[in-house]
Amino acid sequence: MMASDDSLTLPGTLSSGQKTPVSRLQRWRIAGILLPFAFLGLMEALVRTHVVPEHLVPAPSTIAETLWQLCGDRLGRHIGASSLRVFAGFAIGAVIAILFGAAMGLSRRLEALLDPSFQALRAIPSLAWVPVLLLWMGIDEAPKITLIAIGAFFPVHLSVVAGIRGVDRKLIELGEVNRLSQRALFVRILLPASLPQIFTGLRTGLSLAWMFMVAAELIAATRGLGYLLSDGRETGRPDLVFGAILLLALLGKLSDSVLKAIETRVLSWRDTSTGSNR
């Protein structure tokens, strides 16, 4: 017996031979990857035709040449120093935030006690912490990592509290009906249900960790991308400034992509809508 036409339809195509919405979405994703390169090409043309002054915005080719000259151990040391500070500060801040957030999410009394202080501390700008940390910790690595941890702490803390508070009451009642202990209720119901929001907070905290790293490397740093920014400003080299900015953007995107991949794997059990492909 001949197979029906439907059984011969290949994945990614419709029976009429048209592309599926998934294929169209894939083209948009490829366009999204190419968009930054198109922007760099446009800036190259604008600078070379003197539409944009080169002393204000250097050509991307000039920036690439500067980074190439820094390649090797020197650039690697700057990237490595900044990356280690970010990951150490983010890990410390995220772990403490998860612990405090879980405790405050489970106890309204503890939330009422600590939340006003945390919200006041959250409003303090990153640079305002610099003289305090210098006074307390000196000029070694400790104040830099502490400042990055502070930046990562608050978005993760807020997401954990909001995630636990936002769990559907019916799920909690179901656990109570099945006589789950408080620990089992947290592990089997509250934590899985709040994980999507927690991962959102982790990704936000990671991006803030990169931002706070620049402020942290103003604390007597001799290595790091924040140091390159400061050095380029002081020596009047916009190519070095923009090169450091591009590296920060690239490293921030790469680290966020890794965390997003972990999120997708951990939350693979979810049955959610992917939204419109238009």
C-alpha cells in the first residue's frame, strides 16, 4: 500500500512545500545574529566617509586593529582578570541571595523585618560603595569581588522572593492535602514552580555583575576590561575605549547564552507557549 502524502512530509515543511513558521523564525534568528555585523559595517562606512568624526567614534577596523595589537598574553590577562572577578562575585552574590530570598519567601515575618533595609540598600549606586569598600577592605581583590556580589545580589533576591510568593495556591494546598513536610513542600512544589522566575533573576544578576565589574575595577586595578576603559579615557584613545566596550558586550552575551542554555535544560519539563512566530 502506498503511503499517504502526509506521511511523506519532511520536518520543517508543509505538505504544499511551504516553509513552516519554525523555519521562518530561524531566518529571523540568523538575521538577528547578522544585525550587529551590519551595524559595524555601516559605522565603518560612516567614519571612512567622514560623516562621523573618527576622534569621537573610531572605525570598527581601527578598533579591531587595536585589539589585535593587544592580542596574546596582555589581552588575555585583562579578559581573564575581569571574568574571574565577575564569576566569583556573581557566584557569591547569587548564593547569598537565594538563601535570603528563600527564607524571606517562606516567612512573611522575616520579609517584613528585612525587606525595608534591602530595598534601601538596593537604591545605593554602585560607585557609592567604592570608598566604603576601600576603607573596609583595602585595594586588593576583596573589595572588587564584594562590589560585584552586591550588584548580583539584589535582582536574584527579588526574583526568588517573587517566585516563591507567586506559586499557585492550589499547588500548595495539594501538597498540604498529601501531608508533605515543609522541606518536601519546598523541594517538590515551591522550588520547581519558582525556578523560571529565579532564572530570570540570575540572568539579570549576571548582566549587572558585568556592569558592577567596571566600577569595581576603578578600585586601584591594574588589569581588567574596566582598567582598559579607564586607561583609554586617560590617554585619549577612543579605539581602546570602544574595544573594551565591545569585549564587555561579547563576554556578557556569551555568559548569558550559557546561563540561558542551562535554564533551557533545567526547565525542559515546562509545557509553555513559545508565542507568535510573526
